[in-house]
Amino acid sequence: MSDALPGSLVGPVEIVGAGLIGTSIALACRRAGLEVLLTDSSDDHLRTASGLGAGRATTPDDRPQLVVVAVPPDHLGAQIARALAGGAVVTDVGSVKVGPLAAVAGVPGVERYVGGHPMAGSERSGPLAASSALFDGRPWAVTPHPGSTPEAVALVEALALLCGAVPVRLTPDEHDLAVARTSHLPHLLAALAAGALADAPADHLALSGQGVRDVTRVAAGDPALYGQIVAANAHAVGALLTGVRERLDAVIEALAGGDRAGVEAVLSEGVSGTRAIPGKHGGPTRPTGTVFVAVPDHPGELARLFADAGASEVNIEDVRIDHDPGRPVGLVELTVDEDRAEHLLTSLESKGWVTHR
């Protein structure tokens, strides 16, 4: 390991677990010119990640400066303890922080452990889904415990910055409640909504639109992996689910009693919740408008649409595509600042696009 100022990340960096997150971190470190060592129980993952240029296999003589443990939740404690025995600073990318910390609380060198959790991912898994840009602009929770050394904390924050992320320092307890609220609970609710579709008649499913796809997208994740994640955060998730159950009971009672105001009250809470989600660059949400554009479903049309939208000098904040099941046409939803929506609509119509608001 090279000599460096405290908190300066110079490598080598060892990645334990060459899946989506581990390989993406490895690629980001390689992008920055650091030496990366790869460890994985799967020879296929190790070979694939190495072939992608993410690093080389770890050898017994290697002395990493930082070890990043990126394994499934059930194996975090054992792998963190193993890494601490080598003398390096150790972090992990697990979705839950209290459990792994408790598992290594009495391990020698625990002062060199600082939990971490990059808030980025995909429904896809494995090294082939990895990208060096996966963390760009994303929050990266850094969760030191009371015994963590300042140098170890600085090194883990340096890793987050190197990967293009924004470090957010939390205690392990704060982190677990936060992810229960913003990740684990939404995933379970998406799974419940998607589960209601599994046995639906085909003619019902033919009415599926973008709304149901948005709500159920994350439900496509690996059940075994997410089962581990949710079970590891059972206390926080269970408390939030109890609150959801109370709201659900209120909706059922309101529907049974013809109480439309009661239903609207729950829907209004949902509106308030969406407005509480941070907006662009972490700032407050801004009013937006939507322009829908009918786009022929063949090559080159999306590129032409984006070129024409760019020529209008309107910044596109978000894009969604809903394919018409009955025609070879996609309905593209362009989200822009509210005060620019009408200008975009007029500009696109002048270039022959079929639009509406």
C-alpha cells in the first residue's frame, strides 16, 4: 500500500463481491486510475468483471488500502470481519447498517470499519449490468460508529466522491429508518401491487398503462436478495408497515361506507408525500408541466424528437414512453418546467409533431 495523507484514497482498493454494485465501484476506481483487486466466490463473476476492465483477482500478497465488501446481507458480518483482519480500512455497501455493525462490534480493528450504502442500483444484477457512472450524482450514505477513526471516515467519503456520488453522513440507526421509509417499504408495496396482477385475466392486463409499470417496476428485483435486505431491517420496516396498514384499513372503511372524503384524505397524503421528495440536484421540487408526443415506433424518430425539443431551448426534466398496444406508435411524455410547457408544445407542433397536454 502506498504512503498517503490520512483520508487520501490512493489504492489499491479491494472489492469483495463482483456483482452489480461491486463491479460498478471497481469500474469507477479504475476510471480514476486506482489499482483494483477483485474477490468473489463465483469464478464466472470474477472472470466477467476482470474482462470488463474492473480489476484483477486478489492474491495473498496484496495489501489494499481500502476494502469494499459488496456481498449479500447474510454474509456481510463475516466478510467485514475477514477484511478487518488484513489491516485495511473496511467499508461495505449493504442496505442495512445496524446488523453488520453489531456482528463485528467485538472484532479487533473495528475502528477501521465505516459502513456505507450507495443509493443506486437496478432491477438487473451481476457484473454485466455494472457501470462506472452508476453512482454519478447519487447519495451515498456514510455511517460511522462511535469508535470509527476520522481517517477511516475520510477514506470512505473519498471513495463516494471518487465514484461521483454525494456523501451523506448518518448514524447506523438513522440510516436504517431512512432506507426503510424510502426503499424497503416502497419495494414491498410495489411487490403487493404487482402480485395482484399475477393471476389477472389477459383482457384485464391489456389495459396496462404507464402508471402500473411505474408502480411495479422495482418489484422485478431478485426475491431472495430483497428478502434478505428487508428481513435484516425488520424492526424499522415493520413499524412503517403498521402505519400503512392503518391507512389501508381507513381506505377500506371509507369505501365500504361511501365516504369519498375519507378516500380523498388518504390520496391527499400521497400528494403531500410526493412533494416531499427532493427535486433536481437535491433542491425543492418545482412545478412541472407535461407534453405528450405521438412518436412512430421505428428507428430515428426519438432522436428526431429530442433534436427538435433541443432546438426549442426547453430543458427536458424527465422522459417516459408508453407504447400504444393497438398501433405502431409510442406516446412520449416530456416533463419540463411548468412555464415552458406551452412553448415546447407549440414549437414541436410547428415541426409536424402530434402533441397534447
